[in-house]
Amino acid sequence: MEIFVNGAPRHLPDDLADPTLPLLWALRDLLGLTGTKFGCGVAACGACTVHLDGEAARSCVVPIGAVRGRRVVTIEALGSAEAPHPLQRAWVAHQVPQCGYCQSGILMAAAALLARNRRPSDAEIDAAIDNVCRCGTYPRLRAAIRSAA
Amino acid sequence: MKRRALLVSGLGAAGALVVGWGLLPPRERIGAVDALPVEAGEVGLNGWIKIAADGAVMLAMNRSEMGQGTHTALAMLVAEELDVALARVRLVAAGADRLYGNVVTMVTGFPFFHPRDTEPGRETAPARAGQWVVAKIARELGINVTGGSSSVVDAWDVLRLAAATARARLVGAASIAWKQPAGEIVVVDGVVSHPAGSSAHYGELARMAAATPTGEVRLKRREDWRLIGTAAPRIDAAAKSDGSARFGIDIRLPGLLYAAIRHCPMLGGSAGAVDVAPALALAGVERVVRLGPYGGSTAALAVVGRTWWHAQRGAAALKVEWQQRPAGALDSDAVMAHLEERARAAASGGGGFAFHSRGDLVRADAAAAQHVEQTYRAPYLAHATMEPINCTARVAGGKVEVWAPTQVPGLARAIAADVAGVAEAAVTVHVTYLGGGFGRRLDVDFVGQAVRIALETGGRPVQLIWSREEDLGHDFYRPAAVTILRAGLGADGLPQTLRITSAGDAITPRWLERGIPALAGPVDTPDKTTSEGLFDQIYAIPHQRIAHVATLSGVPVGYWRSVGHSHNAFFVESFVDELAHAAGRDPLDYRLALLADAPRHAAVLRLAAERAGWPGQGRSRPLAPGRARGVALHESFGSIVAQVVEASIEGGRPRVHRVVCAADIGSVVNPGIVAQQIEGAVIFALSAALHGHIDIAGGVVRQTNFPSYPVVRLAEAPVVETHLVDSTRGPGGVGEIGTPPLAPALANALFVLTGKRLRELPLRL
């Protein structure tokens, strides 16, 4: 099977590419894209958030059978070292991450929000970012999203 | 030397033991160069510091980064004394040498002296002697622990001295080479120069410096600091914003296999007959491994697969006859009833271990104008670190390699050696970033499991990952507690007597049993963590008895961010609020009246009150309609924190809008990280205060994932402000100190709103 990840077609080994295999594990265990994280497995925490055709999606519950012909973007392609995404700059400027584990998912959710809503209100930010962060980086990530909006 | 000799002679058997081990002056913690291996082009200057060919400073990093910012803070100490930019400090993993052990966790954890006895510069003789003996033992044991909010406290003198010593030798080398007095040589960002024109970077001087005697070493004066005390950006922020930071779960090795796990759902139970055929019939499943209990875990089955999803699907397909724990099914309601019974019996009979006693309670109680007695409760809690529990292991050619997000690499090494049946010298532990620790990763059950599985994979590495369900169902939980508080108030409304009798499991004896069996005694010794925050409460109350009944519930218990303080602060600071109400006084004024001889605590409390706009304090600020304030003050890990919570009730549920924090943490290394930690600790505590409880029925934990173990998310997160008191004392702890005051400050605000006193966590209206 082939899926389209970060701008390139990627081949998945036929013996493991069960169409019900969640995208998360195809990314992490078959393609080595470990920036997308496993947190709960039931789409409840958002650590595994990626973009699917530009929309935020929780990859732990998206089967690879459902992403054929669609564009998957992960944290690895949100920006680059030379040209980070404005949110990534804001993340460093506001010193958001602590342990950092949930941050990929939050950044992907926030980037999808800003792509469809340039100036989200607090309520819109709250609604779009319902990810879990156990370190409690919420006040800073809110400030970072506002500054990048 | 003379004073030490006197102390030792007064210590009897313990003293003799210490003399036998030999004296070890603090300076020896700088260590010898052979503790820190060098590669081509590098030059070691002591056990902590080596210099790279390009002049960069390489620091042996012995502490785990789990979000608390310790990698940045420790690198700052070294950058300061060596006069290099923070970016010029490179971290290298510290090895297993006991030099890298943690002295402070043991010194603050084992002898339980009242804070009044350990006030720096005013320590009592027994406290000083006790701390000295434990420090000696801690250095000999060299157990490497990242926990107890101790990393900066432990490193403060050692790393600054190691860096200053290295700098003195580098400057000394330049002085000899250039035939110029050392006092005329300056260092700017690792470049050493003399006004006469000579100049060289550290890399060019290192080899000569290694052969140069240290000479006189002085730490920088506080007024000369240019980095310590600044909010320098964290060194890990960029990697944690672009997905490149490597956590344990991100380790990728050639031929890597993945393992999923199913523990017996009943805590402490085991697996009987297993039908493995349905699992092995699935594509991508390689094998099934039976796991006994490791490091305190419940028995389990692991399934090895080619991706974690394939392994997990295999684990779900196993048909297992699970067996209940021989001592009977655990039940949290039964535990709570038992704790209450034990606390009640001890409270009426003067039982439990008295961690603190003073005055004459019987006489003072008889003279009291009124008495207040209440019972408080706290449930079991899970850690729920964002990075699920995991460990990667490879066993090949008699060697064991482990990649683990762990707070205790030495214990990881020990269990790996034990499980693989090899000497510890044959085990290498690589500590990765930790996706949260909060105390869960002070246990190494998952390391033992991973190594056991790796014994079955023919030399291929295997990565064990627990599902979230396994994590919540098989944690080492924050112990449940029941506490009875009774005070006798004088005619002025202030407490003359305080009796606190708490009951709950002790963590430390259980942790030693499963992690360091050689240190676990045949009989449990009193564990300070059961009573911390109670026996050392700071209010001036002349007659006290603070006792704890240590129970053995059978539920696996562990250290949870702020440990005993996490619930004991709720008990004491809610109860003091009750006393203020009984006395008809403002809760802030009431506390200040009890802090007449505790000026640091009073200053912190006033600062929080002023910044929160508390009536009568500074610029008092009226509240929005429907809102109320509550206050709490608590000392933990050598730091003092006050919080004022501004709350309302929305849709029948508590809503926290703003938390104003003031803290005296002594010297501040990085105020930005301190603010980050306090914000995070407040939100961690808010999750527990509003939502947190683990319930056990029939031996099975009922909470399975975030939907049934909810935590605070963005929409529920308050604004958090942090204000620090200027201080020239040595540093106190940071990572945990923001957690304890939140629940009582919130409960006290809810009392103002509803008139109802909530005495059980989580807080339910």
C-alpha cells in the first residue's frame, strides 16, 4: 500500500499494511516518523494529531485504508529548521514546552485552527485545542497561539 | 575536622560505621577525571566537566529531563562559573559512577526533623549530626535519583565548584603559558585573553589545564552573576516544538520489535491457563511471553509483534484465566473504611507514630474555649504521564542495553542485570527524555519486563509500550488517606492545641522493597512522606501531637508529584480555614497571626494576598459578581508557596479563573522555568482537585483512559501568576512546590461561595 505523507508517496510493507492499521502506527513503526505521539489510543488526548487534507485528525483512530489518496502532514513537515512555522517560533518565544511529549499534537491542532481561522477567539481556541497536557502548558500555549494569530 | 570528630564520637554505632567508610569532604564530589570518559580531542578536567576540541564545555548530565527544566538549570550553573554562553554547554550522559548519586533526596527524606530544627545556620545539634550522617551514607551509596525537587539543590554547590575549578585550571594554564599573572587574565565566552595580546579558547588550553594544579578556587560573587537569575530560554524548547526530541518511545533500532502487555486486571493477581493460539494466528505477531511480577508489578502477558498495533491486537486476542490475588480482591471503599477506623482508634487512644510532639496537650485542651474536630479524606490517584510507560531492551552476547525514560537509571540497571542474570557491569542504561515523570518513573517495573521479553527475541531489540488502559490500571498510586484534625482554641480564637492523626500506606518502605531490596528493613521504619506537610506545619501552636498510622492496604503505592504534601496540605490548610471561621476572623489575618515568628512565611503570604487584591492588602481589588477568593500557604521541599484562588460556580461545578502564586524558593537559577513549573504544578493539582480519583473494585481499577480519568484541559485552565521573593539563601525545590496549596485554596474559595466545607478530594459541590 502507498500513502502520501509530507509531500511524498510512502510505501508500506504489504504484510503489515492491514487497512485497519491506524495511521499513527504506520507513521511511527513503519515509516519512522516518531514526532507524532501515542497517548491514549482512543482519540481522547490529541497527542497523535496530524493533518489530513489540511484538517486536524487524531491518527490513532484513522485507519490507513481511509487515507489513500489523501494528504497526510505530520509535525516533521509543519516547518523546517530554516523556516519554522510561525507557531513553532511562538512556542519557543513563549517557552511553552515542558516535557514536550504532547506538543506535536497541540501544534498540529493549532496550525489547523489558524489555517481556517486567522483570528480565533478564546472560545474558538478552547474548542479547537482540547488536547491533554499533563505538564499544564495551557496558559502559555494559549498566549503563543494568540501571538501567532 | 575537630567538630566532625566530636560529632562522630557522639553517634555510637552509626558514627563508627561512618568512620569505617572514611571521611569524604564535600569537595570530593567534584570527582576524578576517570569518572567521565573522554573521546578523541576531548580533555577531562574533573568528574563533571570535559572540554571539547572546539572549546565547548561538556557537562556530565546525571539528572533526567522530564519537563522540569533541570537540563537547562544545571547547564546554567556550569556556564556561569566557566564564563561561556549557555549554548556552549553540551550535555553528555553521566555514567553509573556513584559520584552522580543524589545526596539531597536522602538527606531531606530520611531523618525527619522539624523545619525549625534545620533552619540553615540555626540547625540543632541532633539535626546537623543526623543530616551529616545521612549525607555520608548517601554519597557512599550514590543512588542516582531525579525526584524530590532536589536536582538544583543537590547540584548547586557541586556543579558550580566543579565548573569554577575547571575554569581556574584553564586560566592557570594560560597564566603559565603566557607568563602573566592569573589575576590579569579575563575570560569572555570561553575565550581566555590577556591585555598584552595573548588569546586562546578553552579547547586550545584544555590539555595544558589538565596538567595544571587547581590553585585557589572561588565561586563567583552573587553580584557578578550574568546568567544565574535570568530567564534564559530552555535548551530543549526548539526540539520539543518540531517533533525531533527523542523520548523513550521514539527509540528506533535496526530489527526493532514491539511488545504490548496485558497485566492481570486484578491488582496483585496472576495468570493461570493461557490460550495463545488466537494471538499467534494473527499477522505480525511473533510470540507470547509470560511475565512474573517485576519491581512490584502485577503478573502479565506480553505479546511481541512487528508493530505495536500488531502486538496489541495479539494481546487483546489472548484467552487468559486470570487469578485473583491470594490475599483477596482489593477494594478502595474497604480501604477507606479501614483507614478511617484506624485513624479514629489512634486519635482516641494516642496511637500512631508521633512525628512531632510538643507542649502539654491534656492541660491545654482542658483550658481551651472551644474545640473543632473534622475528618478529611483523599483518594488514590494515578500519574497518567503523557508518554505511556515504555522501555526498549536488547540482550545479546552477554550484554544488556536498555533505553528508558527513567528517573532512576541505577535502579533500572540493577533490575536489568537481575532479570538477565548478568553482572551490572554488563548493562548499559541510556536515559532518554521523559514524557512526564511525576514520580511514576521512580519505579522500574517496566524495565524488568522489557528485559525479560528481550531474553526471548534472539538478540533483537524490543520496545515494550503499555496502553493507557494498562497505565491507569497498573500504576503505583498516590496513597489514599484519612486524617482527623482536632484543635482547641483559646479565648482569642487562636489554636492552643493541634492533634492530627492520619492513616494511610507508607510509600518509601514499599518502594525500597521493590526497587532497592538491600535497603528495605525487616520492619518498616516510619516514613516521613506519610506525615510531611502535617508534622512540619509551620503555624505557631504551642501544644501539638502529629501522628500517623502506617497501613498495609496491598494497593501498589508510589510517589506522586509532591507526595505526602499533595493531600496533607489540603487537610491542614482547609482545617486552618475552618478555625479562622470558627474564630470569626478573616482567614488571611488569622494565618498571619499564627506566623508572628515565621517572617519568611508571612512575607510570602502577604505577597500573594497583595498581588491578588485581597481586601485590606495593598491595592485591594473588588471581585466580579459570583466570584470568591480562597488562600492557602504551604512549605514543601525547602520552599514556601502561597496561592490565592479566584473561583466561581458555573453550571453547578467549580470554575477556577485565576491563581496568584507567591513563592520563596531561596536563590533562583531561572525564574522563567520556576514560573513554568508553578503554572504546571497548579494545573496538575487542579486536575486532582476537580476530577482525580482512582477506584478499585474486585481488585480492578475502574478508571481506564482519559474519558474515565479526566484531567484539566485548556478550556478549564486558569490564568496563573507567579511572584518570587528576592532571596540570597541557597536554592529550595521547585518542581513540586506549586501543587500542594491549590486544593485547599480552592476549597476555601468554594466555602465562601457556598457556605459548605468540602473535606474530601476531589471537590464535589
